[in-house]
Amino acid sequence: MRSESGTLGATAVSPAAVAHHEHRDDIGSKTGMWLFLFTELLLFGGLFIVYAVYRHKYGTEFHEAAHELNKVMGVTNTFVLLTSSLTMVLSVGALQRARVAESLRWLGATFGLACCFLVIKFFEWSAKHHHGIWPGGEHLHAMPPGEGMFFNLYFMMTGLHGIHVLIGMGVMGSIAARIRSGHVSASRYAALEFTGLYWHLVDLVWIFLLPLFYLTN
Amino acid sequence: MAESKTGPAWTGNYLQDYGSRRGLMAWLTTTDHKRIGLMYAAAMFTFFAVAVLLGLLIRLELMNPGMQYVTPRVYNSLFTLHGVIMIFLFIVPGIPAIFGNIMLPLQLGADDVSFPKLNLASWYVYIAGAILALMSLFVGGGVPDTGWTFYAPYALRSGSNVSLAVFAAFVLGFSSIMTGMNFITTIHRLRAPGMGFFRMPLFCWGLYATSWIQVIATPVVGITLLLVIMERSLGIGFFDPARGGDPVLYQHLFWIYSHPVVYVMILPAMGVISEILPTFAGRTVFGYKAIALSSMAIAIVGYMVWGHHMFTVGMSDTARRVFSILTFLVAIPTGIKVFNWMATLYKGSIRIEPPLLWAVGFIFLFSIGGLTGLVNGALSTDIHVHDTAFVVGHFHYTMFGGAGVGLFAAMHYWWPKVFGRMYNRKRAIWAWGLFMVGFNLLYFPMLVMGIMGMPRRYADYLPQFHTPHLIATIGSWVMVSGIIVMLWNLIRAIRHGAPAPANPWEGTTLEWQTTSPPPQLNFAVPPSVTTGPYDHTALRAAAAKEAR
Amino acid sequence: MQDSHTTGAHAHPAPHGGGHGGDHAAHAPVATGTFVLVWVALLVLTLVTVAASTWFPGKVGIGVAMVVTPIKAALILMWFMHLKYEAMVFRTMFLSAIGILALVMGLTFFDYSFL
Amino acid sequence: MTGASSYSAMVDKTFWMILGSSVIMLVGITATMILFMVKYRRSRHPVASDIEGSATLETLWTVLPTVLVMVMFYYGWAGFKVMRETPKGAIPITVQARMWSWSFKYENGKQTTDLYVPVGRPVAVNLESADVIHSFFVPAFRVKEDCMPGRKNHAWFQAEREGVYDLMCAEYCGDKHSAMLAKVVAVPADTFDVWLERGGGRPTGEKLLKIKGCVACHSSDGTKLVGPSYKGLFGKKERVMTNGVEREITVDEEYIRRSLLQPKADVVVGYQPQMPEMGNQLDEEDIQLIIDYIKRQ
């Protein structure tokens, strides 16, 4: 609860005056950003509920099906994403300290790691696709219901996650341009900070996907 | 947003154009929360009119047994459309999108919401969703016929255009989320100096609780609807028993959102009632904290009761018991509100004006809705009335008698503020009377025939249900004539009404401290707050001074 | 509510949406070393999970994953996402959102566990 | 509407208890509001008194409703408990629901389209669905439970009085949802035993089509319903869609069998792929009987 009352009540602000006084509310923006992150969490949350229910129903089939996934690729990708989270916070830290070039370098590294993640994901998916395992595919369709469910969940959840990685990369690109042009800087770095928050969320989701799919045997 | 409000020392009100753009363009590009609210109103009442018409057609077909005017397939599409439009396009955005947008910043003493551009974007997303919903009527396999609930596996098998309708609902969800995010941030950040959380008007509390539900619950239905689309296009089988999926899981996911969302519809309406009663009783509200916190309690407990929609689907008996007891818990904070409202009238100095009549009408109709809900909460009785006309009656008593009437009450309360004009009082009271009579004629027979065993979503029925159906159909005509008189009276007032003073009802919240209609930046002098929201002392002193 | 950061001074006029950084939200940058330490912890914890699932497949492996994964999530949330340095209100909001999700998932299992 | 099952009185008691307290509350709330609005209207009571609240009252109207709703919960639960505990020795009947008809299968293989039950003996219904969700609803017995594909739902009841009662589908299931009706015929127990013995054995092809609800969508007189008519069907050339490709086939035994088991394989042009797969409802002998019947049309 707030007890002190502000001083603005005493000073009349005319519309014209407001127009010239640009006002920022960074805590407000951050509140909005976190609320957005909650919606993302709950979006994946729905899929986690589906996963939990079918894991409960088809425990053995899930274990069987998980053998088909490439654990090495899954773990490698985890390392890639965790490292990209590190480079992301370092980029924010560098910009806070007004080291623009360094910040851009770390951001570039994050972007590169995201690419790396997607490339590995691509090989993984195409290997599955090669064996006829993809949503609507012949082989997947012929599997026992529980195993089919596992792979459909795998594609839905990693697919939705992959889309988030792509979006994150797009945002990083535009932020890099805005850092270069000086619109995002040491005195106004919130945009980069929020990109970071989003990116860590993508990482956070993946941290849960790893044991749910790759380490389920 | 500040740029669009330039203009050297502008003194007009927000309804007049300002800046470089004029006319329609000025509206379509505005970030003014009041204009956005009115844009929502225009779009939503268009859809409301369509859905009312569909409802009239449903009632007409059901007036007599046998099929008279439409085929069963068309009938099924009629109730699906009626539900989809009323729920997703009218009553979910409902009060928050119109009066939340217009009144929240005014009541907080702010000059706009936290994210004005996002606010405009959410209107466009709403329109995009609406266009998609309309497209689903004309392209592809025909008008959806699944009911607004899109239950699997019927929704997976139906040859009609389910995917597009589902996608429309998905898109509309984003609009809802954006509005919710905006309101939460606004409430946290933009309250006037001196306005702590517990000095906030109760309408803002209602919106705060609502916004949290929108933000937390909507994504769940978003992903569920996406899965339905994936299921229809790729056959992923999550809800298809033929592929090992579980149709009950769809219902769980659907109601995890769709039960809390009935509180999205009702909480802002309860907020409106909590504004109107103290104003027309001329006294402070009874039990401010109880009303405010019961909104939060309803929002939280509301998350835990979705299973009562599923008492006959074959859930485990344990789950049925758990959800039954939780359902009864949600009745308690609702009761607290009603009792506090009644106590607010006690020893007041009451003026009977149209907004108060609508508020009292709300309490009456919503009480019937809430009390019939107890029958649905108790296990053995719900088994009998589940999926019958009783549920339809109960639902309309809560949602239309509650959320809808709450919206009408808000319109009569804030119309003078929004448009700066008074409507005809006598005509407004007539419209209210017609509506109340018609409403009960329409929906009470549904309760009766539901108990008799009339299932819902029936295009045709057995002869024993004829009398209640006939009464309900006649009631629908009376009720709609009430709505028409009401809307005509209000719309006429925009041009022909007498100019409204800044505070026609002697209200105490901040929106009454600015002019009617308000200027673009809401307040010539930004207000600060030193008392609770319903403190009538200053108004009484002023009146006494005038009397002397 | 415990929204101590909301002060009257912010209440007027409206701020802009989106990303401007600035003095209001600023806190001293966290030392790079801290982040590197968190990162190392995350890698190690991942290896622990993988090792557990490889050498002790079944209950132990899953149990380890169920304990370690939330810890990793907490590390990311508290340090990388700065929740540790933010106002109480952010942590409260986050816990509420996660709490609701957990609650909903738990209630769903009143059906599936007792079928 | 009077109940006719062993537990209907119990359900009704709960119902009247809830309804009674609801009416008392509604009348109380409404009367109080009207009283206040008359008594404290401005002309009679010009100066309002600000009463901020009362901890006593808040507690009172929190605790009392809590007690009241918990009593309601208890009664609802108690009645429900009875409804869920099938008595030993109940007569098992399998209810098969499909778009848009009912059939009932007794232990001895007898199948009917109306549900015959003995008065005074418990009946356990196993609820099955061939396609989408349906709901088994007999208002007079206060019983309702969904026929949920993929779940084995069950319910039980015991008819207390002789009579013919309505059975309806309560879960929306498509075009003819409101026509998915049947009767429950409650007869004296000894009559039921005689009736059950008499009708054992395999139904004819024509009867099968009726029992399995085929006639809801396929006529025998050439009328075009949801699906093609049986009249003159055998040996006819039809254009069908196979995997999205249109081709012409001749209706022979093989085609009829495929239509029953994999109805979506070849869908006759001009019709929707709505037919359920009948494999779990018909055995090979049933299929042969149906083919023979169609040949004769």
C-alpha cells in the first residue's frame, strides 16, 4: 500500500505541455512484458497438461517411443540454448555499461547459437521425417496409439518452441539495428532487456522439454 | 500517443476531432481509450443485433413442435452462431472492452491506459477475429454446426467450416489478452496520487480480477483450439478416441478456460453495480473491502470449478465430488457481494433513476441465475438437469441477466458522461419494465421445461414441452421490444438529449470530476485523492450550502 | 496490495508502450562473473540429469529430473531474468501464474488418477 | 414431473431442499431491496447515513451461506453416491449409441431398439458410443450419463412403476440429435423374464438394420436420406470418392462389406463421410445377413 501522495496534484499539466514532455514508465512496461511472458507460459502450460495426461495413460508406450529420439542431439541443443542465454545477459550487461560494440557482439553470438539450435533441430526432424514419423505421416499413423501420441506431442511442443526461437531471432535482428542506430542505448536499454526476458523464457521451456521427451526412457 | 493529442491548448472534448486527421480516419487511428471504447461498442452492438436476431429465429422455430421454418441442420447452425457471436464477440469483450476502456483511466485519474497503441491494436485484432468468424459462414464446408463449445469428436468429424470458426476464436483470444495486460499494468502504474489499491473504485477491482483471468486463462484455450485445428488438418489424434485420444481431455482444457471466462463476463458487471448503488443511495458503499476482495476470491476459486460442466461425461467419481464442493465455495463470495449491495441501500437517500433500476434488475435476475446454479452444483440434481433447458435458462439468467443487464446498467449510468447528453428518463424506465417482463417470460419457462426433461440443442421436441416453449417464444418478443426501446432511447439522446452536467447523478468517483464529455486528456487538472471512492461528504456539504 | 513501486509521481501522464530503458527501472548491472557461475551451474545440472537418466533409467532418473529441472528453471528466473533483483510484486505475480497452472494440472488429475 | 426410479425420490428431495432455500433467499433479497428503496427514498429520507460496514454482518453472511451450501453439497453427494453404486445382481444391458439411434443388447444376445426393463429389479447400463458423444437420459428415472467414445461409462437404475418412459440423447450429436429418441418400457419382472427368453437368438438382416440404426440414414424405398437408399442398390454402378479421387464401382458383396467396416474408404459422390465404422457392432454373420437383405431390395 502506498501512503505518500504525489506532488503532481498541485501542478496543472495542460495538454500542450504534456505533448512536449515525453514520459517513460519502465516499470509499467516491464509489468506488461511479464504479463506477456505469463501468457506464453500458460500457452505451453496447456500442452504440458496434455502431455501429463497421456504420459499417465500411456506410460510404457512413452518410454518405448522415447528411445527413437536422439538424446545426444537433445542434450547438445540444451547446451546451445543455455549458452545463448548467457550471451544474452552479457549483451544486456554490456549495453548497461555503455559498451555498445561488445553488446552487439554478444547479441550476435546469441543469434548464432539460436541458428545452431535450429540447424540441429532441423537434422533431428528431418531424420524423423525420413522414417515416416511426422504428424499425419504413414509410419506415425500406424504406430500404437500411445507412441503416436508421444511423437505428435513431440512435434507439437518442439514445433511451438521452434516457432518461438524463430520469433526471438527476428526480434534480436531488429534490436541489433536499433542498438546500432542508437535508439536502444545505455540510458534506454529496456527493449534489449525485454528481448532477453523473452529469450530466457524460450530457454526455460526447453529445459522442461528435455527431460519430458529425450530423457524418458 | 502524446503526438496525436497535440494542438495548442486544445479545449474541446474527445468526441471532436483534433490533430491532423478528421472524421473516420481520426477514429480508426486513435489511441484515445475513450474513442477505442466507443469503437468496440459500435462493433459489438452490431454483432449483438445479429445474435439477437438468430436467437429470435431459434425461438420462432421452437414455438411449436415439429420443424416449421428451418431444417435441423440450419437450426444447429443457428444456435452455434448465436452462441459463438454472443460469447466470443459480445459478452467476453463486453463491459471491459467498452466501459473498461472508457472508464478505467477516468476512474483512476489517469489520462489513458498504460499501452495506448496496444489498446488500438487489440481493437484491430478483435475486428480481424470477427471477420474470420464471418468468413466461416460463407467459405468452405458450410456454417459451423458444433455448438459454441466445439466438443470433440463431433467438431473433428463435422464437415462444416469448424477450423476457421475455431481459428477466429483463437484470434479473438489475443484481443482479450491484450486488453487484460493493459488493464493490469494501468491499475498498477497509473492510479492518481493518493489512490491506494483500497481507494480504487470497485469497478476497477472488478476489472483487475477480470484482467488476471483473461491473461492467465485465455492462452490455455488458445492452445486447445490450435490443437483442434491441427487435429482436423493433420489428424494428430489428441482428442480422437479412434487414435487413442480422449475427448474428455478436450472438455477439461476447454472448460479450464471457459469456466473462468464466465467470471470475465460477470465480474465487471458486478463492478458496475457496485458503482451505481452508492451513487443513487447517496452514501458510501457497505463493506468496501469485502466487495473488492470477493472479486479476487471469485477469480481464484473460479479456476477450480470447471469440472461441474462435466458431471455426466464419465469423470472419476472423486473428481466429480471435488469439483462439486469447490463449486459451492464460489457461491460464497458471490453471496457476500449481494448482501453488501443490499446493505448499501440501507439508510441511504435513494433516487429511483434508470441506472438504479437496471442495477436492481441485475441483482434480481442474477440472484435467480446464481441460485439455480446451486442445483447444478449439487451432484445428484445436476445429473438430472445437466444438458437440459434448465442449464440454458440458468446460463442466460447469469450471463444475460447478469453480464448483459450489467452492461445496460453501465450504459444508463455513464451515457451522460460519455456523450454529454441525457436520455429520456420515462422511456428508459418503460424499456426496463418491458425487458424485465420479457426476460422472465423467456427464460423462466426454460428452467421449468429443463426440470421436466427437455434436453438442450433440440431442433424439435416432444409434445409435453409445448406450453413452456410457447411462453418462452412470446417472451422473446417482449424482451426484444424492450431492448429496441432502450437502444433507440439511448441513441436518440446522442443528438437530441439535453446537455448533461459534469456530475448528473451526484457520483463521487473521479470520472464525475471532469466535464461531460471529458476532454482528450481526461482532466484539465490531474486529480489527486484524499478519501475513499464513495465519500459523499463533500457533495452533501455542497448541497447544503446551495440550499442555504 | 504490495505494489510499493507505484508512486503517485508516475501516475501522470501516460507512458508509452514498448521498450525504452531508463532511470526508473534501473538497477546496478550484475557482475559478469555471477552470470558465468549460473551458466556453469546450469550446464552441470543438465549433465547430472542426463547422467541419472542414462545410468539409472526409470524411477531414479525421472526423480532426479523432477528435482533438478525446477532448480534450473529457478536459476534462470532469478538471475538471467533478474527476478531476484526485481520488486516483490513481480515475484508475487509470477508465483501466482505458476501456482494457477499447477493447481489446474493437479485438479485435472482428480479425474485421471481415479478412473 | 413424478419420478419413477428407486432413487428419484431422493434426487427430488435434494432438489426441493435447494429450490426451497433458493426461493426463500430470492424473496428475501427482493423484498429487502424494495423495502429499502421505498423506505429510504430521498423524499422520505433526505439525509443518508454512511455505514462503512460491519464485521459482525460480514462474518454472519460468510458463515451462514457456507454452512448452507455445505449442507446442499452433502445432500447432492449422498444422492450421487447411491446413483454410482450399482447393486449386486443388477441386470447388465449394453447401450449402444450412434448417430442417431439407440440399441440395447441383453446378456443373452437379444437386441432391441427400445429399452425393456423389469419393475423392481436393478438394471446396470454399460454405455457405448460408435462415433461421437451421446448421452443416455431418462428424465423419469433421474438418470443421465454420457456415451463417451473411448471411455467405459456406466449407470444404473431401478424402475419402480410400470409404464413407458422417454429416453433421449442429451449431448448434442449432429443433425438428428433431437430425433435420437427411444422408449423405456418398464414391465413386471415375470413378464420381463418371459419376454427376454422368447426373443433370444440372432435377428434377421432387416431387423439388424433397424437395431443398428442404419435405417435412420438409409431408406428401403428409394428415399434419399443422409445416405443412399438400399432400393435397387445391389449391382448398381456408383461414383465414389476414394482417397480424394473419383472413380466408378459396382455395388457387390465386397463393396457392402467395405462400406460397413471402413465407411470412409469409398464415399458415394454427393454424400458426406458421416457413417460410423460398424466393425465393433457387427460380426461376420451379421454382415452376411445384411448383405443378403440388401440383395433382395
